[in-house]
Amino acid sequence: MSIFLMNRFYYISKPAALKFYKLALEVSLNTCSKIGQKLKATAHRAGVTLQDIGKELDETSKGTVVEKWIIYWKTTYKEYTQVGIDVIKDIRDHPFQSIYIALLSAAAWQVYKINPDERHYWSAVLNSANDIALLPKSLRKPQAENYVKFIQQCHQKGLIRRLNLLLASFMWTIDEENYRYFGKEIKYFKFPYTFPKIRVLDFGFMNNWWVLNYIMDDYDVAL
């Protein structure tokens, strides 16, 4: 009821509502302070300290969800503290090994950050297609042109997928018929890796798609 009245009052006058909220907050704080003082006075007259009250609360919370929650966080804190102490001790005992692990972890993290995603792949394919389209047919490298066309056809059919390995990525398709047709068109090109019903189109690593880069090398030289 009070919340409803405060909301109604807010829409009537915003400055007045702010003053009302401030006054209500002060009243609440004063009320809590008075209650705390009364509890302290009552405990003092009864000869009981706040520590005793805390112990009594611990006793009453035994077997409840609150106790389990407290035990869980205490155990977690102790375990992580012990792990931190052990790590610091290992670093002091094996400094060179620790440096090697730190450098290796930093390198892995950097490789993970620049692992090319699917958007990066299609951007590279689009740039390659535009580069080829700007050339006259007499200067286009057939291998590069047919490879990009094949990727575009598979993309239009929704057959291309990406496999994310965190540090590297694979682009692959399962359309075996199109793959065979593409193989007949370009007899001197073979995919580096093939699996049953799966054709790996490209390998992404260190912010590069290596198969596409290899095929697009000298794309303006007709062989």
C-alpha cells in the first residue's frame, strides 16, 4: 500500500516525491538505529553480549539451508586460499618452469583471441571474389576463380559449417556431389584433408585462412 501511494505521489510532483523518499529513508535509518540500541540495552541488562547472540544464531541455523550455505563458502574460501599459497610456493621453487608456463599460457591466449571466426572467413572470401571479378577473364587464375565459385555455391545452399577448436578453426562441407564436380573441373587441385562425407575447405589459424591464401596467391596470373 505504501509503495502504491509513493508511486502515485511521484507522478504528482517529482521534487516533492524526492523529498518524501529522503524523509522516508531517514525515518527508516533512525528506526533501525533505535532498534539496534534497544537490542544492545536489552542484551546488556541480561548480561549477554553480541558475540553470544551470534553464537546463538549459529546454533539455531544448524541443519538449515543457511548453515549449508555458510559451510560451502567457508570451504571454497579455504580451498582457493590454499591453491594460491601452493602456486606462489611453486613459483618460488621453480622460477624458470613458471616463466615457461606463463609465456606458453600468454601465447595460447593470444592465439585464442585472434582465432578467425566465420564472419572473418566470409569477409576473406568476399574480398577474394571481388579481386577476381576486377580482372579480365584472360588474366584470372582458374584454380582461384573456380574455388571461390564453389564456396559461394555451397554457401547459397547452406552447406558450409565451421568447427571451432578455440586455437584454430576449420571450414567444411558435406556436399559430396558438388565436391566431385569441383574436382573434375580442377584436376590439378586437391583438398589437403578429406574425410568420409566431410570435405575440409579451409584451415583458420593466427587470423588467416591458409588454404584460401594459398589458392589466391598469384590469382592474377593465368596458368
